[in-house]
Amino acid sequence: MTPPSRQALVPFVSVDHMMQLVHHVGIEPLLVELADAIEADFRRWPDFDKTPRVASHSDIGVIELMPTSDGQHYGFKYVNGHPGNMRQGLQTVTAFGVLADVATGYPLLLSEMTILTALRTAATSAMAARWLAPHDSRVMAMIGNGAQAEFQALAFKAICGIAEVRLYDIDPAATAKCVANLAGRGLRVVPCASAEEAILGAQIVTTCTADKQYATILSDNMVGAGVHLNAVGGDCPGKTELHRDILLRAGIFVEYPPQTRVEGEIQQLDPDHAVTELWQVIAGHVPGRTRADQVTLFDSVGFAIEDFSALRHIHKRLQGTGLFLDLDMIADPDDPRDLFGMLCRAAPRQDAA
Amino acid sequence: MTPPSRQALVPFVSVDHMMQLVHHVGIEPLLVELADAIEADFRRWPDFDKTPRVASHSDIGVIELMPTSDGQHYGFKYVNGHPGNMRQGLQTVTAFGVLADVATGYPLLLSEMTILTALRTAATSAMAARWLAPHDSRVMAMIGNGAQAEFQALAFKAICGIAEVRLYDIDPAATAKCVANLAGRGLRVVPCASAEEAILGAQIVTTCTADKQYATILSDNMVGAGVHLNAVGGDCPGKTELHRDILLRAGIFVEYPPQTRVEGEIQQLDPDHAVTELWQVIAGHVPGRTRADQVTLFDSVGFAIEDFSALRHIHKRLQGTGLFLDLDMIADPDDPRDLFGMLCRAAPRQDAA
């Protein structure tokens, strides 16, 4: 049998490859690069085919496909959300994704995206804060200290200059894990006994909790003037983190309204409540934060373009590293009309007709 | 570093594995098994989450995601359609797919699907003909002798008892390829110089051409009473193969109307023109062919459930064969909340903080 041609091979980035790539580049530099890549794609937002994620819901979770294209590349992510997985020692969220060439439809890259999603989510949050948070922000409260927490902390350090993170989780073990993981990384890390304590002196409050229910992680009186809220955890129907009254007095910035109206904090508001698309701020069409005492909210649910940017950046960053495995994923007959002939020629000798 | 656990590994069926599996089972037996698996899933059609495919169109092609779920398993296929690819020696259609566990959202299988799509498309066509074609059908005309042709011929032999295929293609080289590939497989193979010649004496006419345009492969006067039409090639907006007048006098059977109205032959008809869902025939709710002189049409565009059935069958058939490669695709920290810790522990010694 002839070995498959270059076109038929798709580079696959495994979990181990991705971890090696992160260390090769450095976690903070990679977060900065991803934030820049995502920001550049938000700036050319109208170039993209956009659609809300395609979700398949069950009683205990959801499996989603998140596709987008800029006319040159096409990307999609497969991602699940199963809050009960943790009880079986499994990840709540796992993901993988594909980048493809629009001109031929051939895949260019298959990659794990559990780690990459953690990185891109944190990079997106910090990128948004660069446009929305008070410019002198040095202290961030992190409410919810699960799998995303350290990534958020380092992204805000590297991208926004945060020097202190104040941690709170209903489970002290999660906070302890986070404290240990962030030790020696140049951040002042303060574990707190309550959400109220965590937000003391914070210019930025990040909420990143996991329960699928209408939760009130922050009540109205906890949010002072001028604070920037980065609401990461509310990302599906029925899952919110902020009291509705906070939303009513905040300047609200979102990724893609048709998706955020269903999945974000603003599912609690009227469907015509005014929100600003973050890309419009980045493209210079509308202002971000307008007053020092304004409460700004990035109601983040995660959008396909962020995954697209991340996949494209990883595809670029992979060159020369060897941190991938070529997969024989695309059938590649010498004559494209002769798929059947290729199949026949692959028959073991004794079975040949 | 600890090696990833079993949960984190996803079996990958490469193109070469798939070809070996096909020969291990036998092409015709596998086509029969796939037809039975697809038929069984059509019979329980209401169990499935159904959505038209999610398409990203460009000037020169389309990339699509086709997801579905029966509440226990979730499957999706990535497939492109680029008619111009052939001129660069690339496949018009390539595909891969994933089967996942709805309970956890974890992928169970990643598989090439270029070959598997060719098999499932042929198996679906022949399965539909089992319900719709005249019972004594022995002769099939095959108009369009490209990559799908031999799969169709063998499926109709194995599943419907077709003994003679009459081949026609505007490109005689395609017909010659098809004749050579089908030699010695127990079919009488008759190359023809025109579509008119090909349909002589045929009870079943399969059209499977590739151009994206409103083509008239069959005109009205070519289709005699009692014939079953298997229209495979028309499968996207603007791509049809049959003259509208044929449709007006045929009993039309489709997979999923919301998709077929846009992509199938019936895009030429009023949006409320009566069509029958094939699954209703299989489930015994409505009759298939009602008269010996009825013209029946299976207006096939390919639906996600067929891919789901094929993936599930391959997943079952794979057991014990070793015809797969385990991919480290799912991040698997010991503590699911400690994704960052897993990443840190993977750091090369010299970089460790």
C-alpha cells in the first residue's frame, strides 16, 4: 500500500502535546498572545460567519458544537458541560476542535481543547477587561476557585497588571488548591472566608462558579461604584451568578447577543435590554467604560470566534516544534473518483477478489 | 508524568484502519449490516434529536456539521463538499466523525468517515429501495460513475438482489473505472453510451452526479411507469438532477423534510408539496409503494442519523480487532478541578517554577 500523501495527514495536538507547547511558550506569554489573537479577530468581527452554538441537551448535561469561519479558515469546537461529572472524577468540561481550510474543506489541525479552552477563556476575560476595567486595576476578587481560576488569575496578571487576587469558594479545598497552584508566580494571593471579604478593595470581580441553577453569587449591595465584573460561570440557560439588580445598573458588554440572551446573565433581563457588543468597542465604534464610577459587566459565555482564534494561533505556534502526531484521517485515492479502487487495493492478499 | 487514564483515551479509526475493517468484515456483509443498523434507527426516528445540518458556505464549497443524539449516544460528522477539489487531485467530499456518551459528554470514538460515508450512503439508498422499489427489481441504471458508484452497485446487489448495473457517465473514463472495479464481483456490468441506453429495462435508476448546478440528468419522458428513482447526487441548494415534471408525478420519500426541502430535488417544488418521511414507511405508519405502476423517488440528501448509525455500528464492530489507535484527547487531571495543577506538573524540569 502507498502511504497517505501530505494532504491526507492531519496534525493532532494531544493533551500532552498541548501541555508541552504551553511550557515551551510559557503560560503567561501564551495567554498574552492568545488575548492579542482574539482581540485582532474581534476587531474584524463582521468578517466572520456567526451562529449560536448548536446544543444537544440531556437531563444531566449538554454537548455543543461551536463553528465559525472567516472565509479563509473554518473552525469548530466540540465541548460538553456535565456538572455531575466531577462526582465520578471526570472533567465537567472537555473539548477538542478542528481548524480547516475553506478553499478545500480539508482539516488542517485537530487539537485537544480542554486546556486550550481554559487558556482562551481566561485570555478573553482579561482582553475584555483591558477595554472595560478601571485602568489602575491592581486587585481582583475570584469567586469560584475551580478549574478555570488559576488561568483567570494569571491572564489578569499578564494582560491587565493585576497584582493581588482574593480567592473565595464555598469549598475551602478549592481555594487551598488555587493558593498552592499560584504560589511563587508573582501574585499576592489572599484566601478569603466569604465573597464579601474577597471583594474588599477589588477593582475587578470575576465570578466563575459551576452549578447549573439560578445562583446569586453576587448580590446588589456587594457591587460598588466603578467595579468591573467579569462573569464567566453563567453560560447556559438556567445558570446565572449575578443578582438581576446588578445588571440593571451596569453597562453590559457581550460577545454575540443571540447567544448571550439565552445563555448569559442577561437571560434574566427583557430580550430588548440594551447591551453593547464587545467587538464594537474594540473596533472603535462605541465607547467602553464611560465613567470612573460606572459598573461594567462582561457577560461572558464563550463564543466560537475565541476558539477559532485559539486554534489558528496554536496552528501557527506549532510550526517547528514537532509537538503533534500526523493522523491518517482523510482518504486520499490517487484518482479522487476512485475511492473504491483505493479500498480494494488495501485488501489483504488472501481476500483479494 | 502519569500516563492518561482509560477515560482520557479516544479510539481513532484511521483511513487505513477503516479499509482493513471493511476487508475484515467483507464489503457486502458490511453494507448489509449498515443497512440493517440504519433501518433500525429509522424505525425509532422519534427517539432522535434532529436538526438540519449546520452549513458554512463559501463560493467554492461547503463545510457542514451533522449532529444527532438518541439520548444515550451523540454523534456528529464533519463533511465538506468542494466540487472543484477534483481538479487539484483532492476528494470532493471528505469526512470524519465522533461518537460520544451522552451521560458524560466524553467522546467514545473518532473515525475517518470518507469511506464510511460512501458505505452508509449506499446502504441507505439500498435500504430505502427495499421498501420502495418493485420487488422483482434485477436491473439498475447508474448515472454518474464517480466515487459513490461502486458502493451503490454492491449495496443494491447485496441488499436488493440487483443482478445487472447499467453504467453511464458524461466522462467515459469514469465508466471504465467503474467497470474495472466491479469486475468479478458477481454483477453483470453494462457500460452505456447515453443515459437513455442506461435506463433500458432498469427497474431502479440511481443518479449520482457531482456538479453543483440545476442539471437535468433525467428528463420526464425517460422515466417509465413503475420505476424507482434513487436520487443521490442532488444534495445542496442549487444542485438537482431530475426534471421537475418527474417530481410532480412521483411518490416522493425523504429523510428529514426541513433539510430535504432546501437541499433535495424537492427544492424545485412548492414548500408544501406532499412528501412522505421514509421512517414512517419503515415504522409501518404509512405505505411505501402503493401501485406497481407508481414512480417512486427516494430524494436522498444524507441525514445525521445515518452517520450516527454507521458510527455506532463501527464502534461495535471494532471490538477485538485492534484496528484503532488510542488518542490522548481528553485532559484527565486526578482532581478534575485541578486542570492547572496537571499542566504545571507536566512542565519540563528546567522550567519548573
